[in-house]
Amino acid sequence: MIFKFSHWRVGVMLLGVSLTNTNAQTVTNSSDATPLAQAEMLRFVACPLYRDTDSGRKSGCWLVTDMASGLRLDLQQSFTKPQLGKEVLVEGWLPATANRVARDCGGVVLEKVRVSVLATSCTPVILPDEGFAGRRFELPGSVMTPNHLPQPQPAKPWVTRDFQIDFDFGSDYLRYQHAEVLLQEAVRLAILGHAKVIVIQGSADTVGAKVSGKLLREPVALSKARALSAQEALVRLGWPLEKTVIQASTKLGKRSDLQDPWHHVKLRRVTLHVDINASAQP
């Protein structure tokens, strides 16, 4: 297993164990929330295009064309960026018809979009700016606090909570400025709240589905690998190994489990269950 401070490696499958503590709060910066009314869920494989605009500070744009609708789509809201010459799995919500307007990069912005880089190659394409201004880079809403600044601490009361970490398709990497933010918050809560244990639940999309003619299904082993990666990160952040428990299913998922079009995305996760010891708190 490889560990990098800025991009931690992981690997895993479909979870077979669920937590029963209904009082636990869930913390996540995933994109599970239902989008605007009349939005349409899209899930397709495409070759990304890069528009070489120059408005300063990483203003270039990643675009894809959805062959089914013929629309050129902007991937600006995705946490993970495409790679030139590699196909990507695109999962996101096409806004309501009235809002399907090409913007500063020449594409309709997909909402709550997830991008997963696939192993398959495609023709790399770089577009000129063609009069589009592009978009200056802005930090996401949730980022790590620099070490030289006061570090945020969990507010009281310290209660049992769940932290959900999302993964790209087929990936065991803990995504930069997503996973590490939640892992650090979970460890701080566990230490301050004298947690009995952190339960690490690994999950993967082992059901899979055909997307753009390709069968996309994650291996069973990916569940445990994702959980182990999260465990390693927790230990490096100061949490005792003996106070972690890993739960990951070794069985394939069932197609009956598919409840909604976003279900595949939701399965690619690790959930950290921080079990606070209320009696040990001051």
C-alpha cells in the first residue's frame, strides 16, 4: 500500500454491514443531495477535451460531449479533474431545460458532477479559447487549514458521528482536499470525545452496470482496500490502530439494491463511525 500526504492510496466493494446507531450525525461533503427539480441524471463515458483559455490562475476548462444529447458539457464542479488522453466516467445532473446555457467555457455546466478517470485511452484534444474567457480557479468550500494557522476543533457537545468519504470509480485513492479534511476532523473528534473506537466501513459498486457500452463494475476487494487506506490515514494522524475496526463485505451486491440512478456513486465510499464515550467527557 502506498501512502502520500497529499494523495493517499486506498483500494475495495459492496458493504454488507450497517450501523444501527440512529443518533449518529453524518458529516460528508459528497454530492448525494437531490439536485434542482426537472434536472436529468447523466451517466456516460467520454473522451475529455481541454479548452486552453488564459484568464490567470488555472483558468483552462475541461469539457465533454454527451453523444446521446449532443450537448457539450462543462465539468467545472467535479472534484477530480480529467486527464488528457484518458476516457472518463461522467456522472452528474443536467440542469432543467431553461438553465442549459453554455457559459464561460462554452459548455453547459453539469451540477453535482463526478468524474472518474478510466484506464482506457482516447485521442487527446486541446481546443483554443475560441473567444471564451475561461474561469479563474477558486478554492473549494472545504479545504485543509494550513499548519501555521490555528486548527479548527469540533464544537461541543461531542457526540457520535459518521463521516462519509467518497471515491472515484475503480479507485482506492483518498481524494486530496476531500478525504483528508474529513479524516482530520474525525480524529480530532475521537480524541476530544474519548471515542471507544472508530469503525471503518468500506464499500464499492460491485453490482455495476453497462455505461456507453462498457461494463463498469468494481471488484469485491476494493471495499476492504478502501477501508484499509482510511485506517492507515487515521493512524498517521495519531489515532491508535487498536481502536479501529474494519467492516467490509466479501459478497457481490444484488441488482435489487439499486434504488436510484445515483446509487452507483453512493456505493463508492468509506464511512467512519466515531463512537464517542459520553461518560468519559469532562
